[in-house]
Amino acid sequence: MKFVLIVDAACDLPTYVFEKYNIKILHINIDVEGVVFKDDSKDQTALDFYQKELIEKNRDAQSLAPSVSEIYEFFQKEIISKYDYALMMTVSNANSEIFKNAVLASQKAIERSKSVRIKAGKTTKFNMDIINTGTVFAAQGLYCLKAISLLKQKLGKKETIKQLTHFSNNAFGYGVPKDVAYIRERALKKGIDSVSMFGALMSKAFDIHPIICVHNNTNAAVAKVRRRETAIEKMFDYAIECIQNKKLLLPTIVISYAGELDKLVLTRGFVKLSEVAKKHNIEVYRTVSNVTAGLNLGPGAVSMALALEKNELS
């Protein structure tokens, strides 16, 4: 049976990982002042957006989930005729309609798959499963790495899906946005009043930066820290603590930055984390944040994902 993994473009991983494991990426539409671009989660695509300042605060930009018909077309062209089974992992359904649209598109695609496969010379049935990861961005990348790990173990489809579904309890995403006012503005465009005007003003006035935790379809600020650099270092120090105390359930960390990676990798916190991770044989994947992540968290935002039993960062 020939199988394939699918993620949507909100998944943060280095391009080489997608290519190495032949992971297919469903695009996300990015509307910038009426011009629609396709976010494909590739490093260079995102970097071009940041360098051209296409998603700065004063621009009218938003991310749009691909429609049912767009996803159906993607399945028809890229998946059904080439693979016997597909496993798709989507961004949290609390943040996007991708999961809902993908489920509807998959039902239609499976029903109409026979003729497509006959033309491709295939006689076996096509099937697929779609999992809501309950998370976003770097943590969605960690979820994908967990799937790769399970597939290597050859546990079988049923057990693999069971463990992946449970992994939503363990995938923790953390992020430090550059500008709280930016977060507020983007949330309001989606009809979500998650950050008060007073809170945004106080954050700017006193240089307070939240560390946001995304987990199992929820998100909340778990810490508030003076100075952005200190908040980022505190986030990385938490990862170091988890490594040293053997709390990681997966020997892997995903870190993404909404901008040029050189600005991240030279920071004191990242250098310290990299050294500790290397000493303990923990692999750190670093990548440019996809456009969707950068649009929602803001240029300059830093994200990190860990697999844990529970969050203890405060």
C-alpha cells in the first residue's frame, strides 16, 4: 500500500523535511489588500513575504482557508491517482475551517475516486483519514514529526491514528509575538476580542510581552515578561529545563521565526538551548515561520513546540 502524509500550510517545518518525507502541503490563501497569494509553507515563500513587508500591521491582510472545492481539487490532482492511503493533519479547527472543509472534500473525493484510479491504472480502493491536531504552526510541525516517527515503527494504521489522536494532549506550542497590538488587530479581524485595548496599551507602555501557549484547541498567555528578549529567553530556558529534567516525550524541538533566521540563531537564548539540546541528543528543527503564522502572530514572532505531559511554564 502506497501512503502519503498531508499537512496544510500552517505547519511549520523546514522545507527539507517536507521534501525528504514526500509530505504534501495543502495551500492556504493569503489575501493582501485584495491580492490573493498561496502560502505553501516553504521557507523562501515566507521569507519573501517578510522581506517585502507584505504583512505589516498597517496592511489589510488575512489568511483564508481553502474552500471545499479547492481541497477536493487538490485531492483529485495530487493524491487519489498516486496513493492508496492518505493521512492528513490539519491546523486546529478552533483557528481555521480547514479541518471541516477537508473532511467534506475527502468524503466527496473518496466517493468519486474509483474512476480516477482506474484511469491511473489502479484497481484497489482509496481511503484517507483526517486528524485535527488541535494546535498550530511550530506545534503542528512537531505533530507531523510524531507521525513520521510512528510510521517508521510500522505499528499499523489503527494504532498509528490512535497514538496520533492522543498526541494532541502532549503537543504544546509556545510563542512570543513582537507586538501585542498587532495580535489584537488580527484577532478583531476574525471577530475575536482576545486582547483588550487596555491590555495592548499597557503592554506597549511597560514593554510587557506575553508567552502564549497553544494546546488542544485552546490558547492563553501563561507568562508576561518585561522586554521581548527576556520573554524569548524565558521560553527557551523552559525548553532547557524540560531537556535536563527528561520531561520531553519526543526528543525533538521545533522553533520557528517570522523573519530571517540569522536574527534568531545568534540570540543568547537560542545558542544556549542549541548547546544543551546537542549534549542530550535532542534534535532542534529551526525554520522560517510560514506566512499564515507570521500573519497571525506578526513579523518577528518566535514560536517553539515541545512534547510534554503538561505545561509548567508560568
